[in-house]
Amino acid sequence: RKEVEQDPGPFNVPEGATVAFNCTYSNSASQSFFWYRQDCRKEPKLLMSVYSSGNEDGRFTAQLNRASQYISLLIRDSKLSDSATYLCVVGGGNNRKLIWGLGTSLAVNP
Amino acid sequence: GAVVSQHPSWVICKSGTSVKIECRSLDFQATTMFWYRQFPKQSLMLMATSNEGSKATYEQGVEKDKFLINHASLTLSTLTVTSAHPEDSSFYICSAPKTGWESGELFFGEGSRLTVL
């Protein structure tokens, strides 16, 4: 089992749609969780951290389920500019490293 | 604006030559920098952790003699791909945590796309 696993997609959705991504992780000792966004042939950029209580930033909502060891990202009212690859990142644990998922590709269509 | 700058953005070289990539933190001191490699449609793979004033820590399977890392100052780390071969062609990205690394907020350089002919 991969340490961090994501559905690679691609997810093709129309503008205005709501889309959700899930990410599972294998190390129960993981302490920190993040969603990064990576545009094609560009460097990743932090989208949001994921807190135990869940957190929201505008149209983006992130949630953590420690019992089931997964985190989620919900994007409401999708915009064309949301098209990108969304990377799940899990950190902490025994080896104190950040582990990156393969990413989920999102294409928002007009 | 960018807080981590990487140079060059693109490099094409002949097989057997060496290529140096620079990574600079622009408005903060980075005692630690991370070097990643990303192949097409793959995730970022950590190659090594660069530590200012000491030896870099390499991940398993990464040849330290091939990928030379130097972190001579608090704002500059360099990665030199020695005797590059076509299989080394990849997107190399550096990053640095502005606060503690465990915050997870890594600032990335723009990346360097290496093509070895």
C-alpha cells in the first residue's frame, strides 16, 4: 500500500460544479496534512493546511478523518482557473518527512 | 512575489556534462532546503535534504556522488548533476520552509527542467 494515495483522475467537471477529492494515508502517526496545487509544468503551491476540526477557505473546504486515515478537499462553484493537479501531502510520523501523493487532476470546462 | 528563486529554469545539455542548479531563499534564511525531482505524470520525489554548513542527507536510491549538493550559506543551496545522462532528464525543484519544516508550508522555487541529449 502506498504511503499516500490519491485517485489520479482526471476529473472533468463543468463550471460551477462541486467536486471532492479524497486522499488516504497509511501512517497512523502522521501529524500534519496539506493540500497543494500544481499547475502544469509549474512548481507546487500550498493551497491549504488541513486541521483536525476541518477548515474552510472561500470555496475550498478541507477535512481530516484520523480514524479512517483520509483527508478530503471540497471545491464548490468550480472556476476554470481551478483546473490543476491537487496534491495531498502528509507529514510528521516517525520519519518526520513530507510524503506526497501522485496528485488528482482536475479540468473545469466552460 | 517569489520567496525562493531557482535558476536556471531550463537547461539542455549533452550527455556526460555537469549541470548546476541554484536555489536561493530571497527574504529569509533557510538552514534547510529540500531538493525534489518530478518525472512526467509522477509525484514529487524527495532526493535530498540540504543542510547549511553540513552534509546533505540523501534519500535511499539517490547517488550522492552523482547529485552533489552544497549549502554554503543560509540563502543558497546548489544541486550539481554530474555526468548527466538522458535518464536524468527531469523537473528538479527546490523548496525551503520559511518557518519550521513541520508546518508543511514549503516555498518552492520555479523548478529547473533538465533535458539531457
